[in-house]
Amino acid sequence: MTLFESRSVKTVRRALADAGSKAQVVMLEKTARSAREAAEALGVPQGAIVKSLVFLVADQPVLALVAGDRQCVQDALPRALNLLGKVTRPNADQVRAATGFAIGGVSPVGMDTRLPTVIDVSLKRFGTVYAAAGHPHYIFPTTVAELKALTGGIVSYSIADGAEAEPAGTAPAV
């Protein structure tokens, strides 16, 4: 079985198609386990990479979609998602149980259960952003508007801080 035929990549492809997305899953020659690696493999700014970060608010798994050049402000997640509780990082088994994906390939789409999702507004700097597609060698190009529609997520100004802003539209489409 090729990686493109793996269960997790097929799940993402099916979820995109079922949602009416025109996004195509793309295989990278090099691994994209980190935003830096993905940006290098695609030749795009690191900020154009969507980090899919899973946290627990109390015992509720949540998803934060953060620009690759930013850091998630974990303490802002409960308020952004209208939840109560302490924020913690789940272990690898908890991430897989919550999402169906292994760390390094967590896709914002194709999960068995839709998680409460918040999207970093700084991703809007780019016309095209790139999200994991279920495996460290696979991504799909999308937009913030499409991510919002696909995940039911809300866009927030408060969940990320960090790097200097890059000019809008600097990420080429794949």
C-alpha cells in the first residue's frame, strides 16, 4: 500500500470531497512533521503552514489552527471557545483518540468527531495556506474561509502571538 492509499490520507481526501472542496491532497518528497519542514518542502513562508494543535480544556479535546510562525496562547483557548477549565497538552495516544491522526499529520478535516476549533486570524495574511492531510508527507492547500467552513471553527485574534508579519499573499498556490 502506498502512503496515498493509507487510511488517514484517504479519510482526508474523502472529507474534502464530501465537503465540496476543490483542494487536492499533495504528497511532499520530504517529511513535514513541523511547520518549518513543511514550509521548506513547499517553498512558502512558514506562516502559511497551518499547525493543527490539540489541547484539552478540562477533559474536552479542542483544536487550535495556528500559523506556522506563531505560538499558541493556550490560556486564551477557553475564552475563545466559550469553555471553562484548565488547558493541558494531551499525550500522543490522546491526540490519536481525539482526532484519528498521529501527531505530525493531524488534519483539521476528516476527524470522526468534530472538535471545537479556533483559527488564528494571522493565517489571513496568506491567500493560500497549507494544512496536514493525515500523514507527515501529505498536505492540502486551502484558505482561511474554507478552513472555517470545513471545521466549523471560529477565527480569533487572541490565540496566537509571535513572529513578525509577512506580507499578505506571499504564499504561492500548489
